[in-house]
Amino acid sequence: MTRAPQDIIVKPILTEKTSDQLSEGKYAFRVDRKATKTEIRIAVEQLFGVKVVSVNTSNFDGKKKRQRYIVGRTPSWKKAVVTIATETKDASYLAKGGKTSKVSAKYKTSIEEFGFAE
């Protein structure tokens, strides 16, 4: 059973560190805990129309919090840092009659949604 991309990508993570990584083509997202790297890659490509080069994930345990004498935990979560292709090259090939044809790149080089901009 496949899940919708909106169920896999929960929200973007906007911090000072992730803002610095935008120039390298790295975007950080909070993702579903059960999502695999392959599912995250497919979800980002479908939602934003970019070509994903690599996906790095890390799991974070919830922190201990207490109110008076009751001890609890915040929810655990998963973070994914997605690297996209920032340099898309136009492809050229030989067509009929030996003529060279060019095909423009079909992927975007940045993600403009959610306030991601360079």
C-alpha cells in the first residue's frame, strides 16, 4: 500500500543551519517516523518537481518533561535532509538525418514553496 506524499512529508524545518545549507541544495524536512529513504525521495520529487540526489535521515527521541511530580516525554520524530540537483544540464541527442536536437531540463533547481528561497 502506497501513501500520499503529503502523509510522508510533515513539515519543513527552518533554522539558521538549514538556511545556510540552501545554497548547497540541501533541504530539511520533518517526516513520518515509518518513512524510508526511498519513500521520502519519491515524495519530494512528486511534491516539488525536483531531482533528488540523496536523502539522509536521523531519528530523534522525545525529551523528558515534567509537570510537578508527573514525568512524561515529548513525541519522538524523524528528520530528513534532502539534497537536490542544483545544476541541471540540457540533454542533446542525434535526431533523424543526423541533426542535433536539444531537450531542456525538466527539473527545477530549487524549492520555492514553504519559504525556501536563496
